[in-house]
Amino acid sequence: MWPSGAAWKSRHRFSANLRSENRAVGPFDWAKEDQKIIRQTERVRAMVAFGRVSPSIYVRDMQRALEFYRDILGFCVVFANGSPVSFAVLRRDAAQIHLCVRPESAGSCHSHIMLSDLDLLFDRLKGADVPVRQAPKLQPWGLRDIVVADPDGNTFEFAELIGEPASV
């Protein structure tokens, strides 16, 4: 059963507010917001509520991956494990990813991340010579997106909400 009523509208307003205000969420604000949304959803329906998704991205070289995600995409390392580091949790605003050293699987991941300003990110990526697999494209489902690859070939679809989806 899909969320409906007040919980769905509240979640949509929260996402829209982040986009319209283009504000950065502090390092731990995301947990409070996630918990608030989960509580609202649970009041509406008596079933398990899902929270933030953190995809695992498999890489060959952690240092090279960190340079890409931290220095080019602007993520912050919030947790690292191993000596040398073989696992790291990175955050930027409400987005979180897990980097895992797994050379045999590197390049096999794909993730989709919503953001507030696609053109700003696209210009930054072009300036850093990041391989763009799909230039900005308006999709019939109401998104404008790009597809880029990290140094290991993992792909990311970055998208911004443009309007209402076209009817089928």
C-alpha cells in the first residue's frame, strides 16, 4: 500500500522545501527529518515505514574513489573502517552512499540521486573532466537528468524535478 494523505503530502513538502530553499542539511539533521517522516507515516498506516536508502558502491581503489566523491561531488566522509580503509560512509545533504573496496565488482553499480540544481552540478562535472554518459535530458516523467560515471565505471543518474509527468 502506498502512503497517502497527510504523510505523503508532508514528505513531498519536505522534499520540495529542500529543493526550493536549496539549503544544506546539517550532518545530523537528516536523522531527525527521517524520524519525523517515519512517525507521520506510521500514524497514517500500521505497516513498516522505509527510510533513507544508502547504496553500496564497489570500487577498486578507496583513495581514488574518495578523491572523486569528496573533491568533485562534495560528499563528506562520516565513517571509515579498516587499515587501509576498505569501507566508508559518505554524506552530502540528504544523500548517503557506502563505498566498499571490492575490485571484482567495481563498476557494476548504478544509483539515482535527486538534487536541486542539475546545471550547477553538470558544469562542475564538465570542469573536472568527469565522463558524462548522458547530457542533460528532459524526461517524460517530469525529471531532467544526466548520467555520469565514477573512476571505476559505476554510474549515477542525477536528476531534478522539472514538472508533472506526461500522461501515458
